[in-house]
Amino acid sequence: MRATKAVIHLDNLYYNIQQIQKYCGNNIRLCVPVKADAYGHGATRVAITAIKAGASFLAVASIQEGVDLRQAGIVTPILSLSLPTPEEIPSIIVHSITPLVFDKEFIHSLGSDAKKMNRVIPVHLKIDSGMGRIGCFPQDTVEIAKAIAEEPNLTLEGTCTHFAVSDSLNPEDIEFTKKQIAVFSNAVKAIREAGLNPGIVHAASSGAVLQYPEAHFDMIRPGILIYGYPPSKELSKVIDLKPVMELETQVVSIRKVPKGTSISYGRTWIAKEDTLIATLPIGYADGLIRRLSPGIQVLINGKLYPIVGRICMDQCMVNLGSKTDVKRWDKVTVFGPDKKGDSAWDLAEQLDTITYEITCGIHKRVPRVYLGDPEI
Ligand SMILES: *Cc1c(COP(=O)(O)O)cnc(C)c1O
């Protein structure tokens, strides 16, 4: 196998889910987002561990992601969080993917195709309470719920919304989220007052799971928490989490270079003294973003060393200094669960982004190696 791999610690995934369940109480259902190949971790293996840990739903971003899970043999309910196109309706029906719906045109098309295929399809009604992305406007909720109820081959299995700033501690953001919760709660109440059952009510992604117990409703949808990161730095102390992905590689060469030697494209780094340079077989095409150098450090035998010079497409170089105990073939951790200044947070901060983008950005050519699968 390639030296560069993403080790996926399934025991940490299981631990994180247990931590979340402990924090929220056992009578709240859990929907585990496995969209974008489980934030880069590998959707099928993550899904299986999540089901072992008690997930009652999986969430994907497209019908195809749902179909892939079905073809891997997964029978747990799958919620698709983004809007499907009319061409995807047959797949929704054949593979039992639960779509979010919010407009009459789509509801009617899905309802009539389901009738033709003699199937009853569960749907979740999405309400836009302030995210500004998808969903019906709150004042249209009852009308849309009725449109679903009028389709004999559709059932309103759930009602949901999504928050825009639930991971923030800024007072204005807290006020905004509280408003979203109130708008959504009132819309759900209106469905009940119209004599309809809203089904499973759900709203909370990771931020609201930690900050707004009143928004847990019947089910929570924490994504990044499951993968071992708080949704924002401000919320890092609320529960203990263990990062699931460890991006590692190996030292494939160590060469002593004289003072004045330039390293890599553009000659941006010049050795100030005679020094040992290690070469690593990982580059930006693996997801080690070029802009991370200068700045990023990697962990070798418990010590941090800087990447020097430009990160190339497939390789990069590390300065080991004039004396080192690092040997050829030693393991190198780019980020992982050790929390010794080599967390995906450090990479995210340097790139002015979020940990989500770091793990999602690890390229497909990096093999995922699964460890610690809980035996249940
Ligand atoms: C991605 C997503 C989630 C999970 O978000 P996290 O911040 O990772 O917890 C939940 N709900 C919806 C609708 C999403 O798109």
C-alpha cells in the first residue's frame, strides 16, 4: 500500500456518538450525516459503525450517495438533504431514499410516480426558518403539508429545518438562532393544528446539538461532532471528542544538504545551515493544500517538524535540522487524534477555513484504512 493513507479510527467514531448520546439523552433519535463520503472518511464503513452505535437515520447530499449505500447493503432509512431533480425520482422510489420536499410541483411528480410504481414513499417537509437555502417559507407550511397529505402514495414522515449560526456564541447569532427555533416551532404547531402529523421533528446540526437543547426535538443531525471536531473553536470544551481521521505518510528519503541549498519549486526556502531534509510522498493532489507551506508542521516520533519550500502535487519536504533521530521509513502524521499541534484545526486555521473542508478535501487516491471497528 501507498505510504500516504488516511487511517479511520472507527472506535473514535463510536466513542463520539456515545458522547453525543450521553449529552442529549437516550430518547432523542440520531441521524448521522454521511454526505460527501462521510466528510471524507468513507460513507459505507462510517454508516455501518454509526448504525452499530444506534443511528436511526443516515443523511446524504444526493440521491446517488444514497444509492451507493443501498448497493453496499445498507437498509437503514436514508435522508437526502439536498434537492433532487425530477429525473432522480425513479431512483428515490426504487432505492427507498427519503427526500426533503417543499414545493407542490415536486410533491405532485413524486406522488404520481410513486402511485404508478405502487409504492408509498416517506418524505420530510423542509421549512426555511432563516438559513436562506432550501425549504418552504414558514407561512406556507400548512399548505405544503396538506399537499403531501393529499398524495395517497406519500407520507409525511418528518418535518425539519436547518440553522445558519447555531455554532456561534456571538449574542446576535444566538438571538438569530432563537428566532429560527421559534419560527420553526410555530410552523410545526400549525401543522398539528391543521390536524396533520408532522412526524419526526428535527433541526439540530452539531452547533445546536451542543448549544440549544430546546432544538433537539425528536432527532438530531450532528455531522462534524461525530467525526471528532466541535463545529467552532468556541464550542471546543462542551464535550470530549476524538478525531476520527489520521492523515499519515512515511519518510521516503533523508538527505543532508549544504547551507544555501534551495528546496522545491520557486526556491522559496533556502537552507541557512547544513541540514537534513526528509521527503514525504504527499502533496496537494492528496489534499495537502499548497498554501499550507510555509507554516504547517508534521509529527514524527512525537516531535513537530516544519514543511519547507512549496508543497508539490505529490511530494513535499521537511526540515529535520542538523541532527535528528528520525530515520528513513519512519511514520509521519500530518493530522490526527494525538492533539500535539497536529490537529485538522491547525490546518484549518492556517487556511482560514473549517475542519470540514480539511477532511472532505483528502483526495480519493489516498487509501482509507479502517481500524478499531467495534464488535457488536
Ligand atoms: C451537513 C448538514 C448537517 C450536519 O452539519 P454539521 O455542522 O456537520 O453538524 C445537518 N443538517 C443539514 C441539513 C446539513 O446539510
